[in-house]
Amino acid sequence: MDLQTLTQSIVKIRAIVPDDAFTASILGTQRSGSGVVIDSDGLILTIGYLITEACDVWLTTHGGRELAGHGLAYDQVTGFGLVLPLGPLDVAPLALGDSSALCADSAAAVLCHPQLAQPLSVKVLARREFTGAWEYLLDEAIFTAPAHSHWSGAALVDGGGQLVGMGSLLVREIVGADETDANLFVPTDLLKPILGDLRAQGKAARQTRPWLGIYATQVKGAVVVAGVVEGGPAQKAGMRDGDLIREVGDREVFSMAEFYRAVWSMGPARTVITLTTTRSGKPARVRVQSVDRTDLLRRPVSH
């Protein structure tokens, strides 16, 4: 496998986001990372937070040529983003591989744009569930080490040079008795069922999930509110940092994953979600009017 040749399918992404965008205070207004050309039309797969609410997207090819791009889609369930180049890229695509074939100790490589870093040989540490504090859940994420320094939108490729994961996060992992930096990748198998819809409609054809605007954490078998989004549904319902979430409807929850799945099972976005909480030892029933988080985000400008 010639990693330098494969790197020619990677583009650098630079996104500019308005100061007043919903995600500006969290993700910043100047974002950069990588993306992977995945078809002969130049369609680019990246991690969605790079391009969310971007008013301008600029692409740099392996050879240094720069052209504009359009943020075509962002799927909040998986975290994938798609960018359409506004001009010919003339870049060979990477084929989507079988990410389910990766297991612990599988050899792989991480590729980003060469202006950011060189290819890195890695091993898969684990495949397991991942819960993010921002109401995000992957049934089976891919964790690799050593950690790559420019993971955002980086490509995880298998031994056959096929794309099997999209770089999302820097995390800490336990390896034996030690703790080490690692990267989390979203498996590209999650893209295959929704790619056609994302390309044609800008979104996956699935029921929208109710969003509460809660940053959650898990402490000793309890779900704790670590923060609420300013102006979000949870804050409007009176929820505060430190509240314990005991039940969603009539269903007890003891972990973040149970909490998210219980909320999402209650119905589509805009469903009223009833939570049983505890604050300073006092129980309360809180009704949260959920929303579709997409409605809070700026739409990409059509070109």
C-alpha cells in the first residue's frame, strides 16, 4: 500500500463561519481539517463539524491548487459532512471499504492533507460504543493509536488502501495499565445507507431526533447535567448544571447512552420530553419542548 499515492485523494478544508452562527462560540469561526474525495465527481467526505454553518468553504488539493467548495450536507446522527467542489478537482477517489472487517489490533493508516501532517501507521485499539456530551451516540466507534495530530476529517484506510473511517476526535484510552492519546473514527459503513439521500437532498431520510440542548455526563451510575445550551429547550424548561436525570418518561436511565436512546424513542423532534430530575435532593418532573437542532443552524449558501 503506497500511502503517499493515497494521500493525493485528500484535500485540505478551510471553512469560515459567521460570528453570530449558533456553533461559532463552541467550534470557532475559522475551522480547518481534511476531507476525502470519494467519487469521480469530486464529492468530498469530511467530518461535519468542520463545515457546519460555514458561509465559505475553501479546498486545497494535494498539489496546492485552491478552489471553492459548497457544504452539501451535515448528518448529525453520524457526524459526517459532504462538500461539493465548485470546479473540477481532477483527483482520484478513495473507495469505501468494509469498516466492519476492522478489529482490535488491525493495522491501518491515517491520512490527512500533506500541508498538515504526514501519513501515520496505526493499530485499532477497540471498537465500541461512544457517547458524546452533546447528545451524540455511536453504537460502535473505531479507536486507534498512536494519535494523529490532525485528526479532523482525516482518512482511516485499511490494508487494502480503502476508506474505512473518518477522523472525529482526540480521546484518552486505557491500554494495559497505561493511559494514552488515541483517535476516534466514525466507521464509513454508516455512510453507505444514507449517501444517496445526503447527495440528493442534503439530509438522510430518517425521523429527526428530539434535541434538548443538554451537555450530559455520567457519574457513578447517574446522568448529570454538565451544562445547558443558552436559549435551548432545557434552559427554557428551567434545567441547570448539576441536575440529576433519573427518568425519561417512565423509563429509568443510569447512563448517557440509556438517556439518549430513551429521549430519541419518545418521538420525532418537537416532541415534549418529560424528565424526572433531582436537584439538591428534591425530585421534580420537567417537561422539555424538544426541537430539531437543524432549525437552529445556518443553511449553507447555494452556489
